[in-house]
Amino acid sequence: MAVKNVPLKDYRNIGIIAHIDAGKTTTTEGILYRTGINHKIGEVRGADGDSATTDWMAQEKERGITITSAAVTCFWNECKINIIDTPGHIDFTAEVERSLRVLDGAVVVFDGKMGVEAQTETVWRQANKYGVPRICFINKINQIGGDYYKSLETIHSRLSKHALPVHLPIGFEKEINGVVDLIEMKAYTYKEYTDKALVAGDIPADMEEKAKNARSLLVEAAVEADDELFERYLDKGEDSISVEELKSALRKRVLDGDFYLVTGGDGRGVIVEKVLDLVADFLPSPLDVGSIKGTNPKTGDAMERHADVKEPMSALAFKIATDPFVGRLIFVRVYSGELKSGSYVFNAATGEKERVGRVVRMHADKREEIDGIGAGDIAAVVGLKNTFTGHTLCDMANPITLESISFPEPPVSIAVEPKTKADQEKMGIALQRLAEEDPTFRIHTDEETNQTIMSGMGELHLDILVDRMKREFNVEANIGEPQVAFRETIRGTAQAQGKHAKQSGGRGQYGDVWVRFEPTESGEGFEWGDEIKGGVVPQEYRAAVEKGIKDTLAGGVIAGYPMIGVKATLYDGSYHDVDSSELAFNLAGVLSVKEGIPKAQPVLLEPVMRVEVTTPEEFMGDVIGDLNSRRGRIEAMEDLQGGAKLVKAMVPLASMFGYTNDVRSMSQGRAASTMELEAYEEVPPNVAQEIIEKRKK
């Protein structure tokens, strides 16, 4: 692929985001074919398996789903477009999260037969969180049951009223053969969706009225972006505004991030060229996004960097991948300056200097070596040893720390043990590599059982990781039953003394503290308070008290689960000139927890999932009855396209293992579900008792 010199204003860094099976990967394939990168359109579920470019992992090919976000680069209308195709399954939501953190715009793909689905809402919320402007593409409207207008209604009712068509489809279902462009007021048609090009022509007579009305709404929304246009529109009407002025005003509205242009068609077809036009015309370049904010790692002062190659280099590592040929690949987005192969960079997160071995342009799992990349670009770097997701790479002489990427805590765990002695060492390496790549995958050793515990976002997530361990690292392992990541907290306040005093000939040990335990306002994490007046507990011992308390809370008090939402305040104590030491005060902290927490109304918490089930109406009673039997709370029921129903519920994770298969079997394979972690809630006393008894055994 010839490298073109593209000015920064013509860069587009975009993500393709959607619910699972809406057609993200197929749309990406259509884009790659239409931009000349691929010579044929790969298929997600074709006769030869999955031949899609961005679904390159063995597991993706077998299951026909996207698991890891893949980066590809293409060119259209003088624009250079870096595309990241993200997963749609809720278990891989971290891939969407980290991609949106470094992208400037997004194309949201909808299944035209289903409209807005559960995971569509999740990715939409993630895009809102990062302020990512987006356009909407309603896919599959040429299939039986596909309906552009009904899907648009679901966007209005569930996502945003500020989503307006920029194209209207010509025809219905299988008869669809093009779109009316409401900006130019022309029809673009094709005979077969595989045609080489769209043919411009007049709007069909039976659509003229509809197109005029839709265009009026579009113009009305556009002129809100520009006072001068607004005045002219009021005085002289719609015809006084030129096509170029309309485009410019709509672009302003889209870039504000709360207005969305909508198009539709077949993601495999020639109509994808219209999606590419929208990306080029309306989504932001790095210059539109403006400067990136950060802090000085030495002083903590606020700093910023602009998208300019002349500024000091700053980049964010947003993904780690292990490549069988080149080893560790670090995906980076450069915000300012230039990142060159062979150069040295400063990692602001670790405070270390690292050498950039090579810079490669990624095309899914294929690589093209380049000299370097400048501000606004995305590529992968080989040779960085201690750089991980969320780390800032910057100029040695001008350090900056960019905001990192936060990920949710994984709620599901399984125990894993190697089958043979030979697998043991390999398993350690495999787990470490996989944890480096995936920030929502955690590993730890259970001190009581000495088992290795893998934690992830869901059953499918852990299933894929175990499968990767087997294929990529040749590790055979035995897997335990899925376990819930329970937590403990306190509901009340208590004060307790922790006193460690020992005299055993020679120097003794003495540490004495009084600590107040109370719930934190957020109900999360651990907070430390120090109210010591005078020197009753010397400064040098207070950190040891905090560490003793923190470590003990991590092991829980009721059932051995980590304790969250606790504030511990040291307010009194005493010490001995000779016998006091850090160790003695550390142990005094431990004793204060054991004495105080049982008096502070400790309770057990469990992860509660937001569950959404889409089901044909005839199975709705069974679905609701089943959710109730799992201690679920039904929150809402809604009507969907095609006579389907949506059931929203809050259900404890402990009763949701295997639910995907259960809901399929109770609905003859026609219902589908998604779930994501909503909150930690108190476990009912009878259930809590069972859990505590089980842990004691």
C-alpha cells in the first residue's frame, strides 16, 4: 500500500461500534473493498468460514464474532481513515472503551431488523462518556424484516431525538436499490448491491414530497449552528442556503457531539461509499478535536498538547497485543510531535526511558513497517518492554502524563490449574501475557486453597481466554466452576482499640491505636483518615497502621472476600520510646480491624447484573418467570420491531451462570440476552448465611 502524504485536516480516526451481529465487521469489509484495500469482501460467516480481514483470531473465525478490536487504514476522497472494528459482545466491552478513548469519531451500526438493541445502548453511553461525535448506519434494511424508519424510531425513543436522516432509502426490503441524498437532493441508485459505482439521477416522483419534508427538518437543524445562516433562513427560506453552507453547518452540529446524521443500506454493498462520504465530510479530524489535556508528572500542574508535529511528542498506549512473529505490539495514538523508530521515549507512568524498536502500520494482523508517525495518527510500536495499556509515552525533555483509561472490575472468576508439571511454567507465562493484553482480565492466587484464580467480565470472556491459552501457548488446564466475586462492606460506625504488646526478654514490641471505622460516601474503595493530635502516635508509625488495616480489609472479615467502602480514621493511641516499631503498629492496625469491623454491621455484597432479554411475545411469560426464580427484579418491558418484546431486569450474577443457553432452550433458540455489571448490592441474610457456611468449609 503506497503511503500518501495527507495533511492533518484530512485524517479520520474512527471506530465502528454496535450491538453483536449488527454487521460492524461486514461494514468494515465493505469499506476496505470500496477503498481498494481488499480485492474481495471477506465474510463473517461465509462458506469458507470467517474470511473477514478484521476477524483474524482463530476464535473469531469459528464463532463469527469480533473479540479483539482490529486496526486498519484506508484512503477515501483525499482522507486517510484509521478504522478500529470493535467487538459487540458485552464481555469484550473493554475493547470498545479503550478504542473510544483514542478515537475522534465513530460509525454506529444498527441491525435494520432489530433497531436499537441492548449493547447498542451500552456503546452509545461509552461514546457519550468520551464525547465522540458519530454518524448512524442502519444496516440490513434490504433483508426481510429490515425497516429503516422503524429503526430510526427506536433511535429516537431509546438514544436521542437529535438523529436525522441525511439519506432516505429508495424501495423497501429486497427492492431497495439506492438512496435519496437530502443535502444534494439527488438519487444515487444501483442495480445490484455489488455494482462498481452508484449512479446519480433524479429523485423518484413518489418520493419527492417525503424528501422535501425530510430536507426541511435537516436544514432547520443545521442553521442552529450559525447565527448568520439562521437569520437568512428566517428571512429568505431554505433555498437561500447553498449545499456547501448546509454541509458546513451540519458538520458543526455533528462535531458538537449531540447531533447525529443517519443513513442506511447494505454493509456489503456499494452504498458503503455513502457512509465513507459521511465519514470524510462530517466526522472530526485531529485538528477539530483540539488539544489534549495532561499533567506534569513532576509538579502535577495542568498541561496541554496540540495536534502538531512541531510540538513535543506525546502518545497514549491503548492496547497490547502479542504477535507470533514480532512479539509484543503496543498500539499507540500520537497526540503531538512525532514518534520515530529507533528513538528513545519517556514512559510517564513508570518514569523509565524506553527505546522504540520499530513502528508498524497495522492492517488487522498484517504489518507494514514505517519510519514513524506524527500527531493525530495511530500505529503499533515494537520493542517497548514495560509499557502497558493507559501509559503515556512522551518526549524525554518535555514530560506529560495524559489521562489514563479506566476499566470496570471483573465480576466472574474461575479456578484454573495446569494438567501436568510441564504445563505449570507455561501457564504462568501464558496468564501473564494475556493479562498484559487485556486490562479486564485479572489473575491472583487464593491464599487459602493455593489455586490460581482467573477473573473476567463474563463466562464467554473466560472461555475465550482459556481457549487462547491452549492454542497460543499449548497449555492444557483443568477449569473449576465459575465463581462470583463477592465483596464485603459495613453499614454502621464502630470504634476499636488495637493493642499489640509483647515482652519476651530483651526488647519488647508495643503499638497501641484507636481507630474509627465508617462507610465511605461512595460505597467504594478504602479511605484513610488521620486525626492524631500532638505526637501520641509518631508520624513514622502511622503509615504502618494504615498498611496493616488495608491488608486485613483485603482479606475480608465475614467470609474472606475483599472489603470495600470502608473509611478508617486513626484518632488516638500510645507508643513506647524503646519497644515501639513499624511492625508493632502494623500488627496493632490488624487487631483494630478484627476488633472493630464485627461491631460496624458488616454485610456481604454481590454483583447485580443489568439483564436485557429480547424475546418473541409467546415466550415472554416463561422468560419473566425464569428471571423471577433467579432472584431477579423486573424493571421494564418494552415493545420492539417485528412484534418482539424487551424485558429489562436486575439479577444477581450468582444465579445467571449458563443463562445464555437456558434462555435459548426455553424459547426454541429465538430469544437473546445481554448482561453487564450494574452495581454491588447487599446479599439477603438467608443467602448470605449459605455463602458464609460454604466458605468456612
